[in-house]
Amino acid sequence: MKLKGMVSLLLLMTLLLLPAPAHSAAAPQRVLLLYDSLAKGTALAGNVAELQRLLAAYSTKVTLSSLDKYEKGVLNSYSKVITVINRSDLSITNEAYLKDIADYPGQLMYVGYNTPGPMKQALRLTAAVWPGGSAKLSIGGFSGIDLKVEEMPYIAASQAVRTYGRLSFQESSLEAPYAVSSGQYTYAPYLRQGDSSVMAMAYVLKDWLPSSAVPHTYLVLREIYPFSDLDLLEKVADRLYQEGIPFIASVQPVFGNTDFPAMERYLEALKIVQSRNGTILVNAPAVRPPINSNDYTLHDKMNAFLNVLIKNGLAPLGAGAESYWSYDKEYAERGLGFFDSAVLYPDEEVRYMDQTNVSKTFASSLYSLTTESLQGLSHTSHAMPQLPVNTAITAELPEDEAGINKLLQTLEQQWITFADYKQGAHKTVTEENTVVSADGVVSVNGVPLNVDYVPEAVSSDYQYKEEQIRSFTKLFSVQNKFFIVVIIAALLLFGGLMTIGYRLYRKKYLKS
Amino acid sequence: MIDNNIVKTTLRQHMVLTGLRVSPALLAAFGVLLVTVIALFTAPYVGMADNGDFFRIIYSNGLYFNLPDYDSRYFGYFVKQFGIYQYYNENSSMLVSSQSLFIKLSLVINKLVFSKEVFDIRFQAGIYTILYVTGVYLLIEAVTCKMSRTRGMIVAALAVFIFGDTGYTAYFNSFFSESVVMIMMLFVFASWLLLYRKKYNDYAMLALFVVSTLILTTSKQQNAPVGMVISVLAIPLIGIRKDRIFRYLTAASIGLMMISGIATYLNISKEFVNINQYHAMTRGVLLESENPETELQSFGINEQYAILKGNTYYDQYGTVDVKAGILEKNFYSHYGFISILKYYMTHPDQMGSILNTAAKSAYTIKPAAMGNYEKSAGKEFRAQSRFFTGYSLLKEKLAPRTFGFILLWMAVVTGIYMPSFAAAVKQRDFRSMQRSMLVLATMLVGLSGIFVSIIGAGDADIAKHEFLFTQSFDLVTFLTLSSVISRGLFTRRKLPTAAQATPADTALPTIPTTDYAGPEKGVSV
């Protein structure tokens, strides 16, 4: 136990001494991302979206376009171009693109099938297609990562200056580099969403988009709702704190009823999270199906929620959102415009409001990976090698104690060094407040934030319904009493008259 | 015609118009047809915009949204053309509704005469219009069958004013099941009234009554109580004829209607869709509660869900996706239709409060949330048609918005028809009881519309969910007004009864002279 504690302490100290990633004020690199097909319904579906996420993690401004829509001269506005060819049966027919690319002086990367002639010559490349089977991928500190492949393009031969990674095909003795580059050309034949080729591509991009920043890995807890088990959230925060693991809580925003006791309890739980070396990130709200896409109040809603957090001593340092949010003008500007830092998750259900093909960039952007996908990344060293890109390892909030134990066990097995998000430079600006973090210090409106938690009891006494304003209550009460007396008197009188009348009737007609 | 027949002018219901005899029913039907054709089939076409519900019914019927910018037209613009699936449709069992019968029929006609790739919703509107006009014809036949010509014509004009309102007929150019509800309710009402009047063949009317009740009950899940209410109140129908076959057939029909109600109810619990379930709690139980946390605890739900009080699925941005796993596991699984019903039964104050909320929208025929024009008409988003909407506007503006008024209205109507019912019971005249049973059944069906709406989805979408009530209100009010008109509102002159007619008047051979004389006594002004 003692040894474990010391290791944790050492890890924490190392992290505290880590330099913050330098955020240059310079304009982000611009990349033109062209594709022939999104390969929907095939094994390659989603590889373009994955590439978009990776490029976002390198803080590049991406312009996405299909090759069919490419117009003459567009290439000249970009210093870097990536072309993804997902169709093995079709070659590029857009003449404007073919002409422009022949004279293009910038950096060119190809992904997929049908490598063009000039690149083949420059790289002295022979490409082939592996029909299917399993392969092992080794790149960076990772080795022997299993890949299940089908119709996989690979580099059969090349005399390129630089090679990236190594693929060895199980059914034969064939070995091939994952990617090659020489001069202005880079070729990475294979990229598939959900397997380790994405990690290999991250290594290639790290070289292709030179960045001096040291990448870090962060732990992100997702799916934190106001109605999550808040006691369990506190327990998770406690356990992670005890283990010396800094983490990020990506919390769901609340746009109404923020004065309810339920909201206060939510805020109290988040304060505990923050006091346990947790960082608060605001997740994008759930977007309902596009039946009512004329709500332009996202900015006001997010602004109000952020201010509620800040007013309660919480410091939101960034946003969490599905990747497509950065390709939607409304969401990016009005929903994510408060933040210079974000974690971009894979798209689950895309519901654009005002789609654009140019991405919003963040000074700090994390590529997200689930804890499950880490299992497939085998490595020879005991500790997990440093990933090539700033990465968020995401886990959903556990549902019970057993879930907490399982999560911690997974993290321990992987031996990942998690960084503290607050060490980096992040900035959140609302209409009323500015939250900044740098070198582990968080300040709100220039005043350092005290994250110590002082428990506060939340009272359940709350008047949910406003009492209706009543006028003339006294008058009506007197009036009520008066009428009650009058009615009772009238009833008695009527009863009396009825009795008398009945008696008279009996006397007159029923003498017998 | 017999020249010396002194009562022929008061009893003859037909106007001779260029050689054509025009009865009040024909006039009303023609009036409604004319207004509907102008509204739905001439530019700018009037219809109803999609509120996000269409997909459920159209996918299962082999249609899809073929407009690339369809999403931008939700709520705002009516869309008249849809794509027809050209390949295997995997959504075939998405929603079970009798509405599919009409969509399928219009699809067949569309394919025969228009296109195999594109479906024009006006084919469906055409079918609905023909059925609706027939329903109006039968209704006016039943209502005016023993009125004088002038009064018959006044009732016909009133019918055009009420039932020709485009607030009703705009539904035909949409995939909302309200169209089916509207037509079938009209048929149920007319056929039941015609059974009472003994105007047409009883077997034919019974068949129409049963078929329309079955289609009405199975048109949407919300209508499950309709089949049950009608089947119970239709029991006296067994006694209207002495022949055994009729009695057996009626008894079997009653059983069938009850089963259809139960089957539709059982279907509810299976398909109590997330959106409605979400609203039932957030816009129902929690909305009017003094302490939402306590209410949630009584359902065994985490009190933190109180934060969702008042939230709707239609808000574009929310804390949680309605389909989220956390809601499935910790929220929806704790309550259903029955537990919410029980809750309201044990919290009458809250029920009163939400009933008043419901009463506020109970007189809206056409919800303002959905636009009526196509985008190409150049009108603004959600623009509402004002063509022939006098009745719906008047009703919405004038009707008192409290549940107390609904109860008062029910009490007054029941009071009006009670003497005739009591007289019929006294005479053991089952046929004469039918009008009161019909009025009671219609009012209960309307009430069920309100109750099911608030239990099933709180106050969300309430204007549309309460359609059944608003139509029931109109039918009963129309019948009552017609009864008043037939008795003479502004004159003290006593109408000659059918019994006084000269037997030699061959123009009225089928009108019975005694069967319905008793019940009319009950209507007094």
C-alpha cells in the first residue's frame, strides 16, 4: 500500500512539473480534406470522420469537400491537402482536381486506393490490395496490435525516404510499412474507424503537421447528468483522488429549473468533484430530432448555465461535444464559442442545424478514445507508451461500486500517466465571467479559485408553485359568510313553508 | 303532389332547384364539399405541416420523405408529395393503425393514375373528402328528417358552418390520424342517430356503426377507451328490434367493439412511446405538483429528476436525449399508463388543476403550431389559413376555458335529453332511448380524449391530442342546437307533428309517425 501511495505521489509530482502545452496565438494550420466517397455501408465507413477528429486534435482548420464538388484553383489556398480514396473500383475523374494537383507545390497526403501517378513516381511506390485476413501493426511504442482486414490496400514496395510503422500479414511472411513519405508526398493506404489504424494515422499526422507540443493523456468521465447517482459520483471522485489520478468530469448542462434543490445538489456534487482534483467540462446539450430547428437561443442557454456554474464556485474549462458540432455554424459559434478547449467525441447521432464544411478549431483539442479501445493497443513496455496526440480516455460514470472498482482496475492495468487538465492553458469566456487555467492554477475573473469544498446542506424546502395573487380576499371571505347565512336562512324558510304547505294540503284533501 | 294537402309546405324537405330536389342533407353535403374542394384542391393548397409524427405512419406504408430540405419544413410548411419506396420496406411493422387502410388505398389509386414513384397526398385527401361528405349527408339526414324545409335548411347551413370549417378538413392533407378519427366519429354518430330515427335499413346502419367504431378505435392508441365506452352504451341497441338475427348480430358487434378497445389498450402499454412517456411525467405529474420530488419518490424514481419539470421533447436543446439509456433504466421503467392514472385518482386537486390546463386547449380544432401552406405558396413559416375558419375561430375565442364549463355543458345537455330518455325507459322503448345513449356516449368519448391525453402525455401537444373532445363537443352541440331549431327558438308556433300529416302525402312514405314522437318531447326551450 505504501509503495502504491509513493508511486501515486511521484506520478502526481511528475505531472505537476510537466510544462503546459504552449498555445501559440498564430493562426491554425489549414488543411483541405477531399474524399471520393464516405463509404457508407462498407467497412471503411466513418474513416473520413475519424480523420476529421484526428486533425481537430492537432488544432488544424479543416475544409471538407467531396472530390466531385472540387473546383479549379481551390487547392492553391491550402498548404496541405489530404485526399481519401475509398472506392477501389473508380478512379478520380475531376479534371480540375487532376490538373491542380499536378502543379501543387504543398504537402500532399493520400489515404486509400488508386494512388495517382505523380505520387507513385515520387515515392517509387508499388501498391497492392490484401484480400483479407489478420495483420499485426507496430508503430511508436506499440507492437503486435491485431487488425482484422479485408480488401486492404498496402505498400508492396517503395523507396520513400521515411516509413511509418510496420504491418505483418499473418497468412504470409509479407511485411509492409504502414505509411511512407518523401518530399511533398505522404501515402497511408489504410484507415478504418474503430481499429488501431487510427492510432497509426495519428503518428503519421504528428509528423505531417509538425507540432512541438508534448502530447498528454487525460481521463474523462462522461454521462454525468443532474439525475445521475450523485453519491456514486462523489465516491468515484474520492477514489480517483486517492489513487492520484486527475480527471475531467464532462457534465450535462441544465437550461431550466436551475433554482431547484435538485440543481443545488448537482452543483454540490460537482464542487466535490472539483475539490478532488477534478476538472469541469461542459458537455454539449442533447439535440432533439430536427422537428424544431428554429431555436436560436443556444448561446443564451449555454451562457446562463456557465454563469450558474461559475457563480457556484465551479470553473468550467472547456467543452465536450460530438465531433460534428465543430462543423455546424450554429453549434460551433453559439454553443462552443465560449471555449478555446474541447474534447471531441465520435459522432453518435448527427443532427446538424447549420452545417458547414469548415471546422471550428480549438487551441486545445483532445482526441477521445474509450477505455475499451485501449485494450486492443498492445505494447511491450509495462507502462502505456505516450500516445502521439492529446487524448482523452473516456469512461462513462460507473453505475455502482463494482463499476468503480472495474474502472480503476482497467486504468491500473494500462499504466497510463494521466495529466491534469488544469496544467494546460484553457480559457472560457461568458458574457459576465472569464475562467482561465494555466500551470495548475485556475482563476475566475483574475481571482485564483479556491477549490476546497465546504459541505453545504441543500434544503428540500422549495416553493415549486408560485402562490397565486389574490385580491379582495377579506371582502370575498365576508361575502362568502354572508351568502352562507342567507342561503341557510332561505333553505330553512323554504323548508318551513314546505312543511306548512304540506300540512295545509293534508288538512284540506286528506281529512280521512 | 296532392294539391289540397295543407301541410305539404311544412313537411316537404326538398327544394326544387332546376328540376333537382335538394334536401337539407344534400345541401349540407354539397356545401361542405364545395368549401373543402376549394380549400384542399385549389391553390394555395391548405394542409397541415408535419410535427415530426408522420414518419411513424408513412414509413410503415411504403412512403418516405423525398424532399432534401424536409427537415426545415417541420411545423412550418405543408408538404404534398412524398416518395414511394421502390425496394423492400423494412419498416412495415412500425405502427399498427386503421389509418393505414386509407393510406394504402390512396397509394393504389395514386399508382394507377398519377405516379409509381411519387405520392401526392391529395389522393388521400380526395378519399377522405368523399367519406366526410357522405358522413355529413347521413348526419343531416338523421337530424333533419322530421323538420320543416326552412328549419332543415337552417340546420344544413349550420352544418356547413361547423363541419365545413377548414380547421377540420385541413387534416385531410396530412398524415395525422385525426382525419380518420373525424370521419369515423361522424359515421358513428350519424349511423347511431339513423338507427334511432329508423330512417334507413337497421342492418345497414348497424354495419356502418360497427365498422366505423372499429376503425375509430383502432386508428390511434389514444382511442382505446372509445371502443369500450361505445360498446357498453350500445347495449340497449339489442332491444330496438325484435328479430333474433338482429339481436345476435348486435350482441356480437358489441363484443367485437369491446375487444377492439381492449386490444388497442394492450397495444398502448407496448408502444407507449418514449416521447409521450417523457411528457406524461415532465408535463403532467411534475408540472402541477406542489413538490415534484415527493411525487417522484412515490413512483420510486430518483428525486433529482425533478429538474425535468416542465421540460418538453420539442425543446431543441435539452439536458438529456429522450432515448438515453439513463432514462430507460432509471426513469421510464418506473411508471406507465396505469400508475399515472392511479396517481391522478389519488391526487384529485392535481387532477383538477391539469384538467383546467387541458380545458384551455379543449376547443382548438386546428393547432396553431403547424403551418397550413406549402413553402412554394410564399407564406411565412407556420402561416395559418383563415379560409372558412369562422366556426373554429369563434369557438376558440368564445368557449370558457375551464373544466367546470365542460362539466356544466355536460350537465345541461344531459338535462335536456333526460326527460325523453326517462319517458323512453318508462315505455320500455329501446329505440327511443338511443338518442340519449348516443349523446352520453359521445360526451364520454370526448372526455376520454381529455383524460387519455393528460395521462398519456401531460399537457404537451394537448391541442392536437384533444381533437376527440373538440369534435364530440361539436357533434353534441350541433345535435342540441338542431333540436332547438326543430322546436322553434324564435316562434311559439307549434310544429305539426308527423302524426298529423295526411297519409295521402306520398312524399313521406318512409317516415314513421310514432317511433320518435316521444323523445322529441324531452327537448324544451
